[in-house]
Amino acid sequence: MVSGVACALSYGPFAHAAPPVIAQSEIKYLLGFIERSGCVFYRNGSWYDATQAQAHLRSKYDALAAMGRIVTAEDFIEQAATKSSLSGEAYAIRCNSGPAVTTDQWLRDALTRYRHAAR
């Protein structure tokens, strides 16, 4: 019973600090990158356009950030953009007519390029 209460409390509507400004900036970039990509996004057996993908991942990010679970852009990728919270199935992205790749690697590569360009 105690563990159930502890679990329920961990998901309660408590105020948490927003992610640091640098993480917010990087995550905003990644969400925009997804939306502008023109790629299609695979989630739970279906393909979605880039706008739908961005909206879904933004919603997951907002919920996780409200719980204080996002501190870095890597947290966003790992916790919101890698796999389905419902099925555990990995997300994938396909650009143009190329092969599908995991969103995990695709976003990590995009983040690396963004950070190098910012230097």
C-alpha cells in the first residue's frame, strides 16, 4: 500500500522547476526540427506526418517537464522521443524515401549538429 501511495504521489500535480534555459532552447530546436523536417514518424504501428509527430512529442515533453523529469535535451530524447510510453515500441522516422531510422539516433545527431553550429 505504501509503495502505491508513493507512486501516486510521484505523478501528482506538484509544481516543479522548468528545465534549464539551455535545455529548453535545445528542445525547442529539436521540436522545430521535427516539424520542419517533412519526414514521417512511426508510432505504435502507424505513420504520422511531421506536424503530428511534433505535437505528440511536445505533449509528452510538457507532461514530463511538469513532473520535473526533464533537465537536459538528452532527457527529452530518452524519455519522450525514443519509444512509446504505452507499448514500449521504439519510434522511427523516415525522411524522403530513405530508410527508417530510430528517432533516438536521428535526434541525437540533430542535437550534435545544433551544438556544433552554436559554437
